[in-house]
Amino acid sequence: MFSDGDDNQGIVLGVLFGLIALVIGLVIGLGIYKTRMPRLAAPVGTVVLAPAMGSGVSAVPPALRMQPVPVAGVAIEVSAIKILFEPRQVTLPPGAAQALPGIAAQAAAGRTLVVSGFVEADGDLARNEVLARERVLTVRNALTALGVPPQKILLAMPSALGVAGTEADSRRVDVRVQ
């Protein structure tokens, strides 16, 4: 009933269907993998600003307003600025120079600014606390260079970030209007 030619043809078809199933599985798997990968909306070191509604910090050009990204940069919220530093760096990230004048204007209007730093999550805790203090002082110096009187700037002790938050959150300095 069956010949040797039919037997070889069945093996070839079985291998062919197996390869097709493997390719389809890879395509579907890669599609699922890519949709679950975190995506950065901007490269490291760029300015990242969220609209500041009702904060009086509207001096930010509309071209710079984007969604917050967990990298180095600056994010403006309602009456606050988050400055996200590069790992183990104390220099202001690009964009801070454009964001700080808006919040400095709040101090010129009689408000007080609270500058608080957060301790980086990985590495030596003592060294990271010193790094957090240096970042706070860098932001304070930038604010005083913009004309904010030192008595209008309150420095808060660096605090450890709780369980919630990203690695970038642990490298940030917040400037809040009181």
C-alpha cells in the first residue's frame, strides 16, 4: 500500500511543518518580548519636563514639555521640580538651567523653596549620602546664582527612597515651593 517514496515524503513534510511552526513561534515570542521591554522616550541626559499646571512655572518652552522619563534630566510638576542626576554625578543635567528660573521666580514672589536630596540606591551608603548632599548644594548654588536669597532656600536632609520608586528617583533632588 505505501511505498518507500511516500515514507521519505512524509519525513520531509514533517520537518518542513516543524520549521514553519518554529518560525511562527519565534515571531510571536519576539513580538511579546518587545512589547514588555521598557522604552525610554528620550536619551540619557536630556531635559524631561512635564507641564506645570497652576504652579506659576510656565516659563518652560512648549517644545521641552514631554512625559517624565526615569533618566537624568528635569521634570516639572505642580509647584515642584525634580532634577534627576546621572549616576555618581553632582553636575546639573542639561535642562536644569532652563527649568530653575521658573521656580526661582516663585522665591522672588515671596515663597520659600525647599531643596531635598535622595540617596542613590546602589553602592556604599555613606558615600551616597555625601553625594546626595553635594547634589543638594549644587542645586542651592544654582538657585542663589539666579538671585534667590539664601534665606528663601530651606535644605532638607537627604532621605532614603522607599520601596516604591525607580533607580533614577534615588538620584534626584526635589525643589518644592512652600
